[in-house]
Amino acid sequence: MNYELSHLPQRTSKPRESGFTMAMDKGLSLRETENFVEVAGEYVDIVKLGWATSFVTPHLDRKLEIYREAGIPVYFGGTLFEAFIVRGQFEDYRRLLDKYKLTYAEISDGSIEMDHNLKCQYIRTLAEQVTVLSEVGSKDDQKIIPPYKWISLMQAELDAGAWKVIGESREAGNVGLFRSTGEVRSGLVEEILTKIPFEKIIWEAPQKAQQVFFIKLLGANVNLGNISPNEIIPLETIRLGLRGDTFTHFLDKDLLDKLL
């Protein structure tokens, strides 16, 4: 931090179990990647190369090296995993992770129908090779999963060896956890939290209002994902109560009454 301010919420430090920020790289150039880690690297815990963008990204090796030099792990989006699975290329996917020296992988079934026992088997297998993030939820906005099902899927995937589970919203934040307008399905979120520990969940929340909702509900150290590179610094100010949306949220009411 550049100067001192009192009465800020305490942020966890890396490596974090909570307060985790996952950024989504949808095709940054090498120079943009360098600029990104220079400005925001301190606040980024992991980077996802969105869906299957890694397949067409030029200079992929060098991009991964830039993130590695900054101490930021990278993983390929879950849609790429699904693209390999639907083509019967699971072993090719495992070799791909080794080729690019990735230590994290995302397992999802948002674009394909997959037996959940099979998904859990993929989690168990990959968990022997890398740290697994598993995503729950569908990319189909017409597919509404009831809360009890979200809970049972998340718990089964954690039991299978997932390090954390990700609540699906897509990069736009308009499916899964959210309505098509971007509004949070707050009842769903609160129901999930009755059974799944908050530090085990990464909530995909690309929109500011969604980030504010989760920070007000669960505090500065909630895990958030699908954050655009140019929104990392703004998100950190929301976490610290230094933006209008959460400005008074972390301040003691007695202090406010005394000073204002």
C-alpha cells in the first residue's frame, strides 16, 4: 500500500485459502500480460485462460512464462477440458498439462452432459497430477439447478479431491448463480452456504454489483472469479471499503457517529 489508512478490513495474504481472486485472461497480448502483472499481480492469486482461448493464443509458452515469473499460477478454462473429453482425448489432456507445466486444472461439465460419477472420477484422477478446481453449474440459461442439487454436486466434487469448487456464471455473469439480468440468485447462494464452507467456493462474479453482493455477504476475504484484468484493482478497493459501494460497510457505526 502507498500510505496508511486506519479501520480497513484485514486482507489475507498469499498463498490464500480465502480472499482468493481469479482473473480471466481472454486473449491478452504478451505486452498486455506484462502490464497486467506489473499493475495487479499482487492482488491476483490465479489466472484462467478463458474457455479454449489457449488453443489459438499466439506465443502461449511465453505468456505462461510471464505469469510464472510473477508467481501467478495459470490454468486452462474448463471448456477446453470438455472439448478434449467429448473427443475421447482425456489422456491427451493430461499430457497437455504436463507439456505446459501447469499445476492447476479445471474440470467442468457446463457445455456437455456428463454422468456425475464420471466427472468425479476425472477429478480423482487429475487430483493425483495437479490441483483441481471443479466447476458446478450449466452454461445453458434454461437449465435451472435446484439448491439441493448444487449442494450435493459441490460436496461430491470436494470429496472426490477438488481443492475448491467454482460457482458457474460464464464470463458475462448471466447464468448459473445469476439471472439473465445479472441479478444474484441470493436464495440459492444462501442455501449453498448452509452446507458448503465459504472458503471452499470461488464465486464467478464478473460484474461489479455481483462482487459487491458477495463482499457484503461474506466479507473482504470471499473468493471471487472471472474478474477482468482491468477490474482487479477496482475489486481490491471494494474489498477494502474504499469505493462507494462498500465505503461504510466495514466502518464501525460508533466511529462514524463520532467523526461525522
